[in-house]
Amino acid sequence: MTDGSLSQDEVLARFQRLIRELLKGEIKRNTFRPWEIELLLDIESCNLRLPSRENVLRRWEKAVVRQLERGTATLPMKLSQFLGRKP
């Protein structure tokens, strides 16, 4: 996933907006960056169970925010990557 047209702050803002929409259960926009679509498809493929979905998304958000703020990533890691590295 790459998107050189966005700053680190813009990527972070878009990611956090996506997470808020997912937690509310309602996505109100109709335009997405390619990496956002990849994230949505990845989330869908993870088959999160409803009771743990909110907790998993919040933990993933915190991990991505840390990565982006530290500059160790230019785009958010996929949820499947996050889940794969957790015990």
C-alpha cells in the first residue's frame, strides 16, 4: 500500500475517521483512498466476532497511531498483520 500524495498527518486523520465510522457501524462517505479500500477488505476477511470487534479495532487503532507517529510506517498496517503478530 502506498499513497505518496498524503502527509503523515492526513493519513492518520483519514485512518482515525475510518475507525470511528467502523465503530459507529456507519460509513457516510463514498470516496476512499486505495489503501482505505484495502483496509476495509482486509477487515472483512478477518471475520471479527461481534462481541470482540470493538475491542480489537480500538487496539489496532492504538498500534497504528503509534506506528504513524513514530514514523515507522507511512500507511496503516492491515488488521490481519496486527492480529498475526499478537499472541
